[in-house]
Amino acid sequence: MSSLIWSRTTVIWLLLVVATGLSWGMGQGVGAFDVQIVSVAIIIVTFVKVRFVIFEFMEIRGAPTWMHRVGNGWIMLISGLLITRVLIAA
């Protein structure tokens, strides 16, 4: 039972839950900080979560190297575009 509770999947799921709470908390406190900084931080947390989901739950972790590169490239491209959009919108 202990091995099920502390399996890799369970630990990553718990990290995803904590990251969701973190980004929700940052979104609730937008008035206390600069909106751009909070928005960029939320985007970064979101794409860390996306990477966990892609590599762990979609099982790309055990896939060929080119799939790792495509996954990481997609994450970097989309998060970069979103962060650029947030920073330009000011």
C-alpha cells in the first residue's frame, strides 16, 4: 500500500495539485502585485504542469528522443509566445 501512495505517478499528481493551488492563489492576489509579473508567473507554472502531464501521464518520458524534443519545443514555443503577448500588451 505504501508503494502505491508514494509511487511516481502519485507524487507527480500531488505536485500538480499544489501547482494548481499556487497559480490560483497568485491569480487571487493580482491586486497586490503587478499584473504582468503575476501573469507570467502563472503561465510558467501552467507550462511546468503541462510538461508533467505530457511526459508522465502521456508517457512521453519513455519515448524516443525526437518526441522529447518535439514536446519540449512545443512547450517552449507556446509559453514563449504567451509570455511575449502578456509583456507586449502593457
